[in-house]
Amino acid sequence: MGIVVQKYGGSSVADAAAVKRVAQRIVETRKAGHDVVVAVSAMGDTTDELLDLAEGVSPLPPARELDMLLTAGERISMALVAMAIADLGFTAQSFTGSQAGVITDAVHGKAKIIDVTPGRISKAIDEGHIVIVAGFQGVSQDTKEITTLGRGGTDTTAVALAAALDAEVCEIYTDVDGVFTADPRIVPSARKLDRVTYEEMLEMAACGAKILHLRCVEYARRYDIPIHVRSSFSRLEGTVVAGSITDEAHQEASMEAPIIAGVAHDRSEAKVTLTGVPDKIGFAARVFEALAGAQINLDMVVQNVSAVATSRTDISFTLPRSDGQAAMQALAELREEIGFESLLYDDQVGKVSLVGAGMRSHPGVTAKFFSSIAAAGVNIGMISTSEIRISVIVDEADVDAAVAAAHTAFDLDSSEVEAVVYGGSGR
Amino acid sequence: MGIVVQKYGGSSVADAAAVKRVAQRIVETRKAGHDVVVAVSAMGDTTDELLDLAEGVSPLPPARELDMLLTAGERISMALVAMAIADLGFTAQSFTGSQAGVITDAVHGKAKIIDVTPGRISKAIDEGHIVIVAGFQGVSQDTKEITTLGRGGTDTTAVALAAALDAEVCEIYTDVDGVFTADPRIVPSARKLDRVTYEEMLEMAACGAKILHLRCVEYARRYDIPIHVRSSFSRLEGTVVAGSITDEAHQEASMEAPIIAGVAHDRSEAKVTLTGVPDKIGFAARVFEALAGAQINLDMVVQNVSAVATSRTDISFTLPRSDGQAAMQALAELREEIGFESLLYDDQVGKVSLVGAGMRSHPGVTAKFFSSIAAAGVNIGMISTSEIRISVIVDEADVDAAVAAAHTAFDLDSSEVEAVVYGGSGR
């Protein structure tokens, strides 16, 4: 049998008891005959505690030193997991990102993995060790500086290790049972998906599903690594993310497959509108250049047809709320040059997205989606689509209603409420 | 001006305020025109907290993983110090032991430094950075495993860096003003020494003076690096440890130098006595082989002349109390083979040592030492001497009286009580 890579997040190793549970689980996989490589996050609140320490010392700590500081977190958790495994009679060795050969670019705080050179890991596996690797961290290619990968980095570490080691599967352990057709806190009848394609998972992640990070899914897709998202608190099978919508196998299978994988939502965006922008060549480009210059990532962009009478148009776009202030400032500075009429900011918006590979071959999905939302009495602000996704911007207060309406309209509701894991927090 | 290496211990970086104070001090040295390299320990109780974590997970954690865990401590403190320096307008870069080129043997938990290859540090200095290095840690030469140096390791890191960088001085910052003629908590009139030779400092460290660790002084002596022991809470000059008693300069200077550097004491030892050991060739050797086999380091050893009537002798030795149980077990196993009469253990003993390079050229020191102790009504158990040291074993309850008596007899008492830093805990 081959190599299984497992990822455990901070909540899975929050204290000594949790660390021991994780060790038990790892050892079970080893007993089943697999070589096991584990990527682990910092314990519980460690990262926040380290950030607090940094804040106490400096209002604006250098990014290099912040990475040095934060990487202490996984160093602690990985050593503890290795110790707990040793207690169970198996040998384990922990490795930092650098030791594990996780090579990144040099962008501190959000480095990208360039390559994984797993020489030491492979040697440790050959020597019979279970291997524990620090998630979220790496070492820069040329300067040999310690880097961190940013939010969700440990998922990416796990998938990158799985790719470099040609693993059978990358298991991502989390606190829910898998990927659901909608957030069960909003839709109690949401169903767990047994299987979903990389493309669908990418769209869902991009549209607010928080279970897997975009970069991790992108990495898995590129190297064709199956991801098994499952709960560290149960033995249930979770959701397997694998296969592309362009695979022949998928094309055939999808004849009977559900059209829609799920309904995602996102409350982290804001909408900016420029009204009365003179409809001249290059003006829209200036707007988006200014935003790019301020390092702002836009999501949806809509430009109206210009009114004949005035030769002016409106431009709206959405962006992360955290970038709102920077965007407004960059645009205010353009006012004189471009001469738009007003600059509006609305952070009381939400995005609801319907994702499904089947919509490519099933006309009428868009109409059904819009009419279900309308029937729920919800007004649609902006619209954007991809080959396998339709997204709409609605009032933030209407997000739940729109998600539930779409979920029901596409027959995604389960006959029984499965999402027991959400317990107290699920209404 | 050249390079100054500074060492700050855990109490000097115990919290954010302390870290900022240390940064201020480092920057002052830089402003004075020196390049600065700093070795820093883990913050306050971090190491103990990490050990508690390990204990919670495993009763007997593998040494490799324990080192991996503990080295997170300095990673945190060094990054914070670098951040605080950046806030003061200077640039600092922190480096792990491995990055700093601290090469050790592979003995986890008490590795010895074999070499320092300071390529990255020198480069960082050339680029204008203040360099912060994790104390207490290194990387093993062949296996590239993370190691720790054991107790007092950061002092040794600092001196090793100073040697490798050909620094002007290695400043060891601590919570007292320097090296004193005796522990001011026992002798309030103890004086701070301005200067002491490596050999005297070695003897004092070996005899219980806790201010510097033996290995650090040995390292400094081998590479002739002056150590300046001083307080991180004051601007006073501390004690410079430099020069050998065999230096010509010292020989000349010592004509006027004080005969005695100080009186050290140690309450960490126990005394073991074997009575009625048959006085046959090889029997004593068997005893010490057995102790060596149990990894026990002996300190003083005394064998009586054997009684003519019985052809039996007594053997006494002292050893760290922590090794007491192992030693007694090893010796009990020899009882049948050797046939000694009894095996006695006494941990109510203390060692009082007089240290001074001048005693080589001043006869009568031994007599004066013994008579001062006798005059204080203290009984002497065992005696051992070196070229520049006389040590006696006394009852533990008599240690303070013996130290005070010897201190006074050799005119070491100050006219005023200088040791204000000991404040509340003094006497």
C-alpha cells in the first residue's frame, strides 16, 4: 500500500488530549498498512497568541520576523504529535517546512509553494518513521528565509506533500463531516456530498465555502491528488474531491449525476459603485489600474450600457471588505482626473452562488435560479457567471433566504437532517 | 570598532516591556559604533511551559522531539527582539541556531558545539543588520538534526559566536551586577570583582558559583574571548573574565593583585561512603568503573589509609544529589563481589571552596582557610585541592558560617554593602 498524507488543523491538536487522539488516528492508518505523512497546524489559539506577543512589542513588525515568530507554532504541535505517536509504540520524526523541503517564493506572510524536495521525508519513511511536517511554512528558494503560506496554508502543505510523494490520497481532517450542498447552519437539510470535482470545489471555495482553501484545491487539481475531506471527530467517510469535469469518465458519469453540487454564500464582500463615469476610451482602464496599483483583488465587475443622453455610465464591483478603505481612497484620488459623479460604498451585501458541472449541459438552470430567488422575495443586485457557476449579489439580510430557496429549487434538500455535527450552532 | 556579542537570558526578555528594554540596550551599543550580535534565551518560563506540554502528551518523550519542541522557545524571543529593534529604527534579522551555523554533536538535550560557521551572520552584519541568534540550540554535524545544548547553553552560544566572529568582547547580561567574592545572600559584605582570570572563574563555576556555566568559560578560555558579566538592569560595569594565570602580564600584575578571588559554595552534592572495603588491588577501580558505567560524574574522592589490623579501607566521594539513587544502586550490586562492610549516603552536606590564583605563590593560605573555619566552630569532612582552589565538605547547616568566616579571614569584606541588587532576598 502507498503513502497517505493527512492534515490536522489547529482545533484537532488544541490540547494534550486532542494531540493524543490525533496520534491514535495516525497510528490506525499506519496499522492498516499505509506509510503516513502528516501536515499539522499550530495548536488551537497559538497563532493568535503569538500575534498578540508581536503586537505587544511592535505596532508594525517586519514580515520576516513575523514569519520567524509564527513558525514556532507548528514546531510545538508537530513535536508533541511525534511524542504522542512514540508513546503508542511507533516511531515518528517531525520536520520543519524547511527540513521537509517545502520551497516557496520569498513573499513573507503569503508565500507560494514553488517546489517540494522531500529527500529527508522519503528517507524517514524508508527508515520506518511516521513523518510529521509543520504546515503553513516553508523556506524561500534563493534567500533561504523562513516563510509562511498565509491562511489555510497547512491544507496546501498537505496537498503539496501528497503531490511530491505521489501519495494515494490527501486526507484533510476538519471539524465537519465533509463538503455540504449548503452551509447546514443556514440550510439544516443540506446534504453531505460524497464526491465533487476539482472545478466545482474551486468555485465553491471561491464563493465562500470555507472548508477548503482555493490554493489547496488548485494544487490538488494540477497534480491530480484526490482530497478526502472528513471529520477528525468521527469515522464517517467524508467528501472526496477528485476528477475534472473535462474527464471522459466524469462526462459519462455525469449523465446521472446531480446537476448542481451546491449553493455557496459569502458575506465578506463589499460593493463599490462609481456613477456618472464619462464613457470615454481608457477611463474604465484607469479605474482598474488604480485599484490594481493598490493591490486590491476585485471579484465581480459590472458596467452598465451608457445612457445615450449623457454619455456617462456606472461601474460597480465587489471586493473583500478588508480592502474597502484602500479602494475608496485610491478612487477618490482619481475623481478630478476622471470626473465621475459619485463614489458609493455598500458593505451590507452578500453573494449567493449556485455551483454545478451539470449546468453546462442543462439549459434553464439560470432561469430556475433567478426565479427561485425572486419567489423568496429577494432582489438581485449584480450577476456574474462562469461555465459551472452563477453568482448574484443580494442584500446581506437576504442571503439566508436566497440560499434556502435555491437549495430547495434544485432538489438538494435531504429527507433527513444529517448535519448533526453543527449541533448547537445550527439554529 | 569591532563586533560586540551580547547575551540576554530568559529573565531579561520575560515580557514585552523587557524585550523593549533589551532592544534599547542593543541599539545603544550599535549607536556607539559597534556591530552587534545577540544570543537570546527563551522568554521567562517558556521552556518550563513547553516541558509541561510535553509531559502532558508523553511520560518519556523522545529526545529528538523534545529538542524540536524546546527550540521553539528561542524562536519566539529572538523574533520579538528583532521586531522591537526595528521599531527603534534599526534593522535586525533573527537566525535559528541552524541558520547561524552553530554546529554540534548529535547528543540531544546536551549537545556540544563543535564548530560555528557564521556565513549568514557575517553577511547580515555586512548588510547593516543587527543580528539576533537563538541561544541554546544548534544543528548536528552529520545528521542535520536540531539539538539543544543543555543548561546555560545560551552563554555558550554567545561565547562561541564571539569566537567565530573574532568579537572584541562577549557581554553576558544577567540579573546581578557581576561576579562577587561570595554569594551576597550569604555574605552581605561581598564585593563585586572587577576582573577575574579564566581559571579562577572556572574553579568558581565548578564549585557552585552559578553566574556562568563551566562550558561557556572553558570555551572563552580556549579562544581567549573576554567575557563581561553585567546587569541588564543597570549601567554599571560588571566583572570582566579574561586573562590566564599563566600569562606573563598576569604574573606581573598579580604581585599586587588580591591573593583570593572569592569563596564559592555548593549545596547540590551528596556524600557516599563505602566502609570496610578490602584493600586489594583493583577493588577501588571496580567501584569507580561501576559508577562510570552508570554515567555518574564524581567530584571529590577520598580514600583512607587502610587499617593495618583489618587490611580494610574506607572510600568516600561526593556527587550530584540527582545522581545519588543511581550511584547507590550501582554500588549495592557490587556488594557481593567486593565484600565491603557498609554503604552510607549523606545528602546533608555542602561544599565551601576558596579560589584564587594568588595561593600558588602565597604559602599559608590552606592553614588560614582551615583555621578560619575551625574558629567558626565548623567541622571539616573531606578536603580536595587544585593549584588555585581549596574545597572542604562540611555539614549543610554550616555552609553559611564557613563561607562568612573564610570571606572575613581573607579580607574580602567590603567596607560598605554593595550588593544592593540582591535587595529583599539578601541575607
